Amino acid sequence: MYEKGYRTVTYSRTEATHLLRYVDINGQNRLFGGKLLEWIDEIAGIAAMRHASMNVATVSIEHLEFKKGAFLNDTIVMIAYVTHVGRTSIEVRVDTWIEDPKTGMRTPINRAFLTEVCIDENGKPAPVPYGLKIETFEEQAKWEGAEERIEARRKRQREGF
Ligand SMILES: CC(C)(COP(=O)(O)OP(=O)(O)OC[C@H]1O[C@@H](n2cnc3c(N)ncnc32)[C@H](O)[C@@H]1OP(=O)(O)O)[C@@H](O)C(=O)NCCC(=O)NCCS
């Protein structure tokens, strides 16, 4: 059972897997970064919509780090979940790994934080209908990390970036 008015981090947790095919690969035989971005944007939107039970739009993708390349036939695993809820915005973290099919070992290749905004029927920002129920110290640390990112963004905006 979930507390009324709040949803847990687990509620929005979304996992996706992809087997890399020729259509996903660039001229250097690596996963095309734009394809990974598409998958990141999609899974983050799904996680945010699960949290809010309403439509969302991506307003920003931050801290996108390509740590390692991925290649043809690699198994890609992606996990997304909500880390922070504002008035109309929801931050989602997306981690991407390559999974070794023999051992199940996962090597991180990307981490991204996206901000999704709840959108009403007129395409305007709308309040997020559910708060985020923080249940662990780790979730609390991630919430605080999100607050630091929000503050850093506001500072950049004040400084005209
Ligand atoms: C999403 C959209 C409607 C928001 O409109 P807006 O005028 O920026 O709205 P606001 O300034 O009220 O900001 C809404 C929320 O987004 C947050 N936000 C705005 N700009 C942001 C940015 N660059 N990074 C992170 N968060 C941002 C605000 O802090 C606010 O959050 P809060 O209510 O939780 O405090 C508008 O930016 C838009 O239509 N963008 C295009 C979305 C899109 O088409 N995405 C690609 C396809 S999904």
C-alpha cells in the first residue's frame, strides 16, 4: 500500500533492455550517441509519467556522461527512477550498463539526470500530483543531490547562462 498523496521511488522504477543492432551503430562501429539519448529520453519520460500519472515533457537533460562505448551485439540495460519532485517538475536519473550475457556482470556506460515537467491539457506546466516518499538514506542523498543541481541551475540562470 502507498501513502496517500505520495509515491515511492520504486513506484516509478523502469527498466529497459536493448540488443545493439546495425541500425544503432555509427560509422566507428560504436553505439550512436543520439540513439542512446533517444532511449534515455524515452525511459525517463515513462518513469516520470508513472510517478505522476499524467503527461510530461522533457525540459532538460543534465550531467550526461558517456563513460564507455558499446558495440554491436552488446546487451544494454537501462534503469530509470524519480529522484526529486518539485512543484511542476520531476527529476529522473537514468543509468545505462552493458550486461555480460555469460556472467550477468554490468559495466556502467552512461548516467543522466533529466527534468520532466507535468503538462496539462493546454500544454502548460501543471503541479505534480504526488510527492516523493523517501524511504532510505540513499534516496535522501539523491534528493539532496537533485536540490544541489536545481540550485546550481538557478545560479547559472541568475548569472545569465
Ligand atoms: C516544459 C515547458 C512547458 C515548461 O514551461 P516553462 O515556461 O519553462 O515553465 P516554468 O518556468 O514554470 O518551469 C516549469 C518547471 O520546470 C523547471 N525548469 C524550467 N527550466 C528548466 C531547466 N532548464 N532545467 C531544469 N528544470 C527547469 C522549473 O524550475 C519548474 O520546476 P518547478 O515547478 O518544480 O519549480 C516548456 O519549457 C516547454 O514546452 N518546453 C519544451 C518541452 C519539449 O517539447 N520537450 C521535448 C519533447 S518531450
